[in-house]
Amino acid sequence: MQLLERAKELEAAGRQIIHMEIGEPDFPTPATVIQAAHEHLDQGDNFYTPSTGNPQLQAALSAWYQQEYGLNIAARRILITPGTSGAFNLLYAVLLEPGESVLLPDPGYPCQRNFIRLAGAEAINIPVGPASNYHLSASMLQQHWTDKTRAALLINPSNPTGTLINDDALGALATCCRKQGGYLISDEIYHGLTYGRKARCALEFDADAIVVNGFSKRWAMTGWRIGWLIVPEALIDACRRVMQNIFIAAPTLSQHVGISALQATAQTEAMRSAYEQRRNVLLNALPQLGFDIAMQPQGAFYIYANVSRITDDARALCWDMLEQVGVAITPGEDFGTNQANQHVRFSYATGLQDIHEGVRRIETYLRQSNAVRPNNITNDSITNNNIAANHAEVSNGKP
Amino acid sequence: MQLLERAKELEAAGRQIIHMEIGEPDFPTPATVIQAAHEHLDQGDNFYTPSTGNPQLQAALSAWYQQEYGLNIAARRILITPGTSGAFNLLYAVLLEPGESVLLPDPGYPCQRNFIRLAGAEAINIPVGPASNYHLSASMLQQHWTDKTRAALLINPSNPTGTLINDDALGALATCCRKQGGYLISDEIYHGLTYGRKARCALEFDADAIVVNGFSKRWAMTGWRIGWLIVPEALIDACRRVMQNIFIAAPTLSQHVGISALQATAQTEAMRSAYEQRRNVLLNALPQLGFDIAMQPQGAFYIYANVSRITDDARALCWDMLEQVGVAITPGEDFGTNQANQHVRFSYATGLQDIHEGVRRIETYLRQSNAVRPNNITNDSITNNNIAANHAEVSNGKP
């Protein structure tokens, strides 16, 4: 966050910054959604909806789960929230008492720890790595679950690693949570942004799983602040009571246009395809520059890279690259403490031209900077400006 | 809330219900705001704003405080939130540790107690009455303030009583909070909806007061979910950190159109004037029906009435009136425990025609119902359908 602020300061001072630190789609709201908003402004009202959401949107989402995952989810279980931030804020307020805990993967989305702390509960960070696709595993749950543990969190695809959990591992996680008498919470905000295989909904494996999703990423609708939370029947009333208090309701216009967004499949596929192209460019270029990718990401718009060949201080690398060549990436410390200073996150929620320019600048930086050890970069390993076309492999430790 | 649900059930079953229970303006979003939304959809973006808000809206609000109250409030102190619900959720998360407390007036807005409980802190409900215009007083604060107390809450005009605090009493409250080393929190959401005199901003009395306001009531923009929180400089950073986590940001389009809303003074004045007309109808009719109004409300769109002449069970009265004659009003128990079962709240956020019809139905109910003592209602005290034109006074205890 501080790095983002510094990036904006530099921009305000006239520097052109390449933003590969931002977790927000660079695409505008789909045109059909904008059209639906115009129509609603002319014809609809903007009063409060029911606290749990516009029933038409709940019904549309219920139908969408059938179509997308073959799941039959009652509309009343789909609670409409002001973004997934609102969903987690709500969920933890309902689920957690002081002293209770939630198991989280480290690295993981940093706000999770803060949400849980705000509910007076404890976030138990469990180191995860490539062996479990950077997700919690059933054996980790067995090891860390206590009588105070209420839930375990899956972020699938993962932020920051972009990795998908395997089907059998997801099934085992769900079984383990059920056996422990707790909940599997599945953050599915990056569903629909996958490359190669589709992400599975946790509800396919566990009818009592708690699912969080929203329109911000797949539909590129961040500023509309609209998400949803799927809970088991038993939690609906408690959620409704908290929603009446802490939100009153999600924004009315946003909820209305969400119904149209669910139809915008051509537009979401075009965005997915663009991300895939950018991802391929970076997956090719980064290892050549010295950034090692332990596990190929299959979703989201992130690449989590090990920088051990370049530096032993990922934080310093990020800050120095920003100052020296105007490329912003996110240091691992933003996602936890597990090998944080050996990792950085690249986001490709920015245009292909900027990604090419970013790669060029990073190459320049690594050649010139005194702050890093450029021994892994050879002059001829990257010889032209079109990094995407360069498929030469740089093996670990090559001079 | 349950009563509102029942009212909606009856409506769904074909009954025509008169809604005098709802705390939401019945007016549509001002036309100039709708126009600004169309323009933004065509020209602007819908990405996240900074967590603390769209800087243009913050600046516009800063200018508005100068114009409205003669106050010079730095724009960075004005934090944009998803409604005032979001503002309180944020504020208490920042301000309160478990075990700490906030002093609240009883009767008062019920969500306050829940917000404070969600922060793990304690809501201390202090009975208030006409002697202090239904507001906390400095002497109440002196009596109830402990070393765990962090703040005292003013809702001015009050919900549910519509009463304004006197200037000297507000000054004394502010002084008392400062002396105790705590904060005066002023909920000013009904500012601009006053009849006779203008509400004063707490910041006119205390530069460190915390002010909450928003576009939902005066601007009739509930479904846009847009409010603000003004904090002292010392709290800005802590608030920003919590905002980044629990909201990310308020809705982008709503924030943008808020700037236009601040210019819609003719439209807000037209609504205020309509509320005043409705208020005058009810203030005239209710005492004749047996509803006593201890203190003339000067703001909001509420009348808080004592039903002791009619029943000793306000709750039963509300439910019975709903079932029998389809008039929904709110029982006192929704606002606390202080003489709750002797009071009800009438909202006049509904059209004049419905208000006249509601009064007629209540009159019918009180004449016919076995559940109440209609001894205060004479056949000739209300003789025509135009209650507004009937200025006869019914004194307390008159047969």
C-alpha cells in the first residue's frame, strides 16, 4: 500500500510508472452493464433493497450457479453484499467470537487477517508452498485445528500465487472441515479468470461450504461494490440481522446491473483471453530475468515469483525498482511472513504494451543496478524488445 | 423490523398498507443527480476511488461545510463511506477496544447498540426525556462517564423523537467530552430536514468532535449508499487503514454524483417543505386521536408519541393496528427500553394522501377496537376527513 502511494507520488511528479502492483482489472465496466445502468436510472428506483439483497439478483445468481457449476443453490442463501470486503466483514461478525480462530494460508490476501482481527478473533497463518499448490491441505488442518477453530479459508485461485487447488485436495479440505464441525470458507472472486482449467466451486464438494464471490474481478466492476456470500440455511437469519445493522443494504443500482452482468459472457471471455495473453508474456519473460516461478499459476492475474537469484531482500528490490526504473510490483511481505522476503507478486491487470515496457525496464534495472546481483542475467539471453517472442530458457544458477 | 416484514407480507397478500414505520424518504433521487449519473456512465470510470474517498467529493464537502455552517474543515478529514452505517462501523472499529464503552441516549437509533457490540465494546444506554430534548446532557455524562468510556453520542435531530438539542446544551456536551478526554460523536444525518430552526454542526462547538452525515435523508439517496465521517487529524491514518480493509472504497458512481447532489438545493428545499406540511398534519391530528407529544419535534421525519391514554402496551397496539386497519407504525421497543412500551414512532416519510388515510384508519381503529381504551376519543372531536384543517385541541385526560 505504501509502495502504491509512492508510485502515485512519482506519477504526480511526472514519472511514467508501470503498474504491476495493482489487484484491480484495468478493463472498463462491460458496455452492456453501463447500458443497463442507464436504463435503470431512467426507469427504476434507487431506494433501499431488502438487506439480504435485490431478490431478482439473488434469483439470477441462483440460476447462474446452476448454469456455471450445475449447483442448485436456493436464492435466499445468496446474500448480496457491498463487495467481497463487505461479505467477509459480515461473515466474520456472524461466525466468530473473541478467542476463536480461522486457519489461513500464508502467503494469502492480507485483508483477511485484518477482517478476523476486527471480529476480535485470531487469524492462524499456516505456511503453504508449491507442494499443496499454495493452498491449505487437509493434513495442515488436522495439525492446526483446535477447539477454538471455526473455519479454514481457501482462496482459489490464490492471491498472490494464482494457483488452483486440485479437486481431490479440495474434497479432502471440505471433508476435514465437516469432521471438525467447522466451515470451509471459499473465496472464489477470481473464478472465471482461469487458464487451462476451470475452478471448481467449493459447494460442489460440500453443501455447507461458505462461498464468497462478486462482480469486481471477472466482470471488471470494482467501483460498483457488489459481491455475495453464500451461507448454509442455518446462518441466514444471523446474517440478515447483522446486514440490517452494518450495511442496511448493498448499492441499489449496482445490484440491479449485476443481473445484466451475469449475461455479459462474451465480454468476460474477451477479458479472460486478454489476461491469458499477458500471462503468457510474463511467464515467458520473468524466468529469463531471474524471477523463478515454482508453480505455474492457472488463474487470477498474478504471478508469484521467487527472487532469490536476484536478491535476498524482496522489499528493497521492489522499492528500488520503483525509484530507479518506475516499475511497481508488490513485495511478498504484503501477503504474510512465510518466505516473504524471497518473493514478489506481479499483477498483469495492466495492458500488454505496459507489460512489455515493464519487462524492458526490469531488464535494464537488473543490468545496471548496484543493489542486486545480476549474475543470472546474460547479455544475450534477452536480445530483443519482444520478450514475448523469446522462448530461450534460463536455468537456475546459470551465470 | 419484524413488523415491517409482516406489513410486507400483508401487502403481498393484497392489503393496502399505510407505511408510517419506515425511516426512508419516499422521494426519488433528485433529477440533477440522475443526470449526473448518466453523464458519468458515459464519460467517467468506475474503478476504485482512494479508500478515503474521491478527492473531488471530499473537496466539495469541505466547501459545503464552509457554506452551510461557516466551518473550515480540511478535505482530508472528510472520509467517504458506504452510507452512515459504514461510517459508524468504521468509526467504532477504530475507536473502541473490547471493554470500552460509548454513552448513548435511550430512546435512540437501535443500530448504534449493535455497531458498538460488533466492535466488542459496550453501549451504555442512558434514559433521556423531554427535559433534555431527548438528548444526552453534560450532567448525564458526568454521572455515567467511566475510565472505560471513549465517547458520547448525539443524534441531532434525534431518531426517534425528531427533537433538536439546544445550542447551550450542545456546547456543554462538547466541553464535557473534551474534559473527560473522550469524543463527542454527532450523527447529523437529518440535518437540513428541520422546521423552524437550523441544526448546528457539532464542529461549531468542538473542533475535535466526530461528525457522521450522508446523502440518504436530506438528498433522498438511500440506495446510493454514500455517507461521510469527519474525524480529527489524529484519527485519519487509523481510519484509512481500516477503510482499506473493510470497504476498499465507497461506490464510485455514488461518490461522483454526490458532488452534484450538493448543488441540488432547490430540490432538497422542496422535499423539506413537503415534510413540513406532512408534519403539521400529524402534529395536529395525533393529539386529537390520543397520541401525546411531549416535545414538539423540530427535525427529521419522525414524531414520537406517548400512547398512555390509549394503551399500556405500545407493542400490542402497533401489531394490532397493522392487522386490523393496515397502518404500520414503530413500537417504542425498537429504540431502547426507557418507557418503550408507552411510546410509538410515526414516520412521515410517506405522502400526504397516505398520511390522511392513515389518520382516518387510526381513528376507525380506536373507535372500534376492543384492544384499546378509546375513552379519550369523542365522536365530535374529529368530524371531517380533512384532519389537517381540524385545529381543535384535545387536552390530556379529556373524556
